[in-house]
Amino acid sequence: MAKEEKKAPKLRFNGYTNDWERKELNNILKINSGRDYKQLNSGNIPVYGTGGYMLSVNDKLSDTDAVGIGRKGTIDKPLYLKAPFWTVDTLFYCTSKENSDVKFIYLLFQIINWKRYDESTGVPSLSKNTISNIKTYVPKIEEQDYISKLFFSLDNTLQLHEDHLQFLHSFKSFLLQKMFFDNDIPPLLRFNKFTEKWNQCRLNDHTIVTMGQSPNSKNYTNNQTGKILVQGNADLYKNKVLKRVFTTEVTKTAVKNDILISVRAPVGDIARNQYESVVIGRGIASIKGNDFLYYQLEKMKNNGFWNKYIAGSTFESITGKDLKNTKIYTTNSDEERKIGNIFSSLTKIIQLQEHKIDSLKKLKQFLLQNMFI
């Protein structure tokens, strides 16, 4: 009988030196099939499909925690299923055997390349037999427990940060609604001592609006010595410009700190230009403006303001005339500066929170790559 192959990961907890054993998955888990739930009544037991939670019913398939993996459809998104639960027939649920930790199995499933085992030529699918025969490396149960506790603690930390990020977005949305005009209703929240009436005017009367003009596509280049081309909403990301395409032909330009707004499919996405100069194509317009105007435009986008200006039903767009005639509100420079500052600060806090979450995700990926074989 051939000797069982063993290896060790690059990164381990101190005191654990035994090699990991190579085993088929059926040695450490049991694969169970989901079932139709339509005969059940409403209740408090969650039903899961390949996309996650669906609804709640009055019966369960399992009294123990398990790991869900898609039988058909989405096959590469393992789910941790906390008992009691029910799964539909497109989602297997895998329970652990005595020599394995279900939380460790969940982590193991995250590093398996499931698409490699896809058995179909159409809708992705897996079978019990295929899953059972997959070979992987596992440590003793005690080390599994340490590893799973580390990663679940990291996941809990990530969830807390993601919840906080959601709160920050909700808080910003709340302030946008309360600190700007809303359907001709004056702002409900203002800084102390500011009582004067806000003025309404056309955007083009208040500032300079430049509609973009696309260069000839033959002048597009990947050579970064050319000018950055901004021609649609795909070039605007998280308040900044993405460098995706360059051009050797200069048509219309925007300079640093100009507000860039998409005027085609979809309309109203905005970003600040952080570069000294960019070329703007026909899907973009540039607007000279302060933070007060920037966040007023963001609020308008969030509220669906541009929907009434969309000219075509098959391809969203607004004309230069519509954009320039758009009504905005202004107030004195001190109040505009204060309002702009609060939203600028809040946006920076959100960006820092997003960076923290990205860093935690990278840390988790690093640990997955180095604490498993």
C-alpha cells in the first residue's frame, strides 16, 4: 500500500510541526442534498440557495452547522450554514466527520478551484462523486480548530468594518437629503447663524460647463505619454478618474479639480479630476465648481434627478442644452464652504474605511495562501 503523501504549509501556529495528510474530501465530510421547500409553511428557519438566504420556513434539514456548495449554477461560492437551516436542491450541504472541523472545511472550500471540477458544458454543475474524490491536505483536528478560530475572528472583524462602512454611506445619504434643497423644499438642516434664502439659477449661469468631444479612435493608445481620455462613466470610480485609455489627439479638456459628469448611459455619475489635464470624450462634460456644487450634483444623481432629462429609451443621454439649463441652488460662499467641507471630510472617512476593508481582505487572502497547502 502506497504511503500517504504529507506536506506542511508555509505559515503555522507555534508548536505544530506534524505534516498535513492528503485526503479525499469524503474522508472528512459528508455531502447531503438539498430539497424543495415549497410544501413547507412560513417560519423562522432560513432557506439557502446558491446565492445565499432566500426565505424562512417551519422545518429544517440539519441540526448541525454545515458548509454549502452549489450543485448547479453558482458552484464556487461556499456558504457557512449555521444550524438549523434548509437548503434547496441546487445547494449541497456538507457536514463534518469526527476527524474534521466544519469551520475548517468552510475555509478549505474557499481555496479550492471549484470551476476546475465543473462537469457541464452549459450551466456549471458539480456531483457528489466529484466533490467526494477531490484531494486536499488537512492537519490534525486541534490545528484545524486554531486555524478556523483565527479566520472566523478575522471574518467577524471584516463584517464589523463593512457594517460601519454601510452606516457611513447611510449617514452621508441622510445629510445629503437634509442639507440641500429637496424637490424645491429648503434644507432642513443648516449650520447655526445661516438663515438667508438660497438662490436658484441655471448651471450655465453659475459656472462654466464644457461638453466633451471624442478623439478619433485611431488616436487611442496604451502609451501613457499621451493624454488620459475620459469618455464615459466607466472612467469614473469612487470620486476619481481611472486611467484606462490614452489619446494622442486633444479635443476638449478638463483640468485638475474640475467636476466630471457622465452624460450618457448612465447619466449623472460624477468624479473629481485629480490630474493636471485630461481629454473628455462625448460621454462626459466638465463643470467648474466647488465641493458644495459637487455634492449637490451627487445628491441629484442619487435622487434620480436626471431621469426626466433622458432623451432616449434605449440609450440614456442628456444634451448639452439640458445640462446647462439644469437648475441648481446657491447660497453665500461661507455656507457653501462649510457644507462642502463636511461632505468632503465624510467622503475621506469613507475612503479610509474602504481602504481598511481592502487591506483586511488582502490579509485574509495572504493567510489563506500561506496557511493552507
